[in-house]
Amino acid sequence: TTTMALKALTDNPFILSLATWAWDSDPSPLVTPTTCLDSLPFLTTPCFTRLIAKGIGIGIIIASCINKAPVVRNILKSRSVAGLSIAASYGEVIMYSNAAFYNILRGNPFTAYGETFSVLLQTTIVVSLIWMYDPKLGRKNAALAFVMYSLYLFVVFQILTPDTQYILMVYNPLVLCTTRGAQIYENYNNKQTGAQSIATTGMNLAGSAVRIATTIKEVGWDFHILRAYGTSVFFNVILCTQIMMYMKNTEKFLKSLDEKKKD
């Protein structure tokens, strides 16, 4: 009876489509929809770990939807972008674009990189707020950024070939070093972190660390992706440390800024 029930379950089109989504693209030959369904009700270790990786990936994507919310809240509350580097924000847009487009072009599972789209959109919002609240940046800066990004999209989707797509991820650690380095230097120089959020930076740190494991399971040992996540972990540890180290200075700075605006 149990065997017949399992047979009916595994023959169900909906269950088959779920199995294909969960196990079809695994790099291991031990994990396929057929072998995993045949192992029911007790999944093999490779099938089970792949399923866990998928679940974690979905969790990361959902959590990423509020990644920049604390930063946006801090900006809108203080009406200031003090402590935020426009160069670092531009770099984040390129970095998340590189990661998203590379995974799309390589045909990797969406659960292995979906959060990059969400964070990319939120980072674009942060950049827009920096343009709005920083008097040094005007419409010309925004127009130039739009033109440059359009050119970037043309290169990615019209010029890069399958043999050269890896360039996108090769540049990401360099972008990370430049942008995060600029933000770290600005924090050190100002001795405060302004509108930056420990929640956002902490989520970035945790997400990058977990993504190392899920990438290995869902995509395989893609050195370019793993190197980018490893570099991200390193710099986010430093940023988290700075935010906590300069917390009192930041509170004093934001309080004085608020008092000046009231005056």
C-alpha cells in the first residue's frame, strides 16, 4: 500500500515539476529528480542537502527584500546622506549587476542568486536618495550615471561571449576592494558611520557567508562566484566592526545634525 501511494505521488505532474525545480540542475550526478523521488520517503543525503540549500536560498531572497530598508529609513529620518559614499554606492550597483547578469548568462538556478536583483533595486533607490540630499550632486551626475549604465548593459548583453562572461565576476572583487575600501576609509576619517546600518551590513555579512555554502551545493565550485562572496565577507566584517566601534560618535553626530535642522 505504501509503495503504491509513493508511486502515485511520484507520478503526479505537480510533484514531478517540483522535483525538477529542486534537483534537476544539481552539479552532482547523484542528484537527479528521478533518483531523489525514488529514494522517498527517506531522501539520500545529497538529495536532502540540495533541498536544504534551495530552502536557504529562498530564505535569503525573501530576507534581502528589506536589506537596505534600515539605510533608507535613516536617510529619510535624518534627511541626510552623511557617512554614505556615492562611489561605494555606484560600485554596489555594478557589483550586484555583475553578479545577477553573470548568473543569468550562465543559466544558474535563481535560488542561487535571486537576492542580487532585490538588493540591486534597493541600492538604486539609495543612490537616488544620495542624488536628492547631496547638494554637490545634481542632475548632470544622474544623467551621466544613466548613460554609463546603459553602455554597461550593452557591453554585457551584446558584446560579451560565453568565453568572456567570467570577466563580470573577475571584476567584482576589485569593485568590492575599491567601494568597500572607500567606505571603510570614509568611516575611519570621519570617526562615525552616518546613515549606515548595522542591520543591513550584518545581513550582507551573513548572506555572503551562507551563499558560499549554497553556491557550492547549487552551482558547484565556481571559483569566480566563491571568491566574490569570500571578499564580501572580509569587508563586511570590517564595516560591522566600524559601525559598532563608532556607534556613540554616530549617535552624537546625528543628534547634532538634527538640532541644526531644527534651528
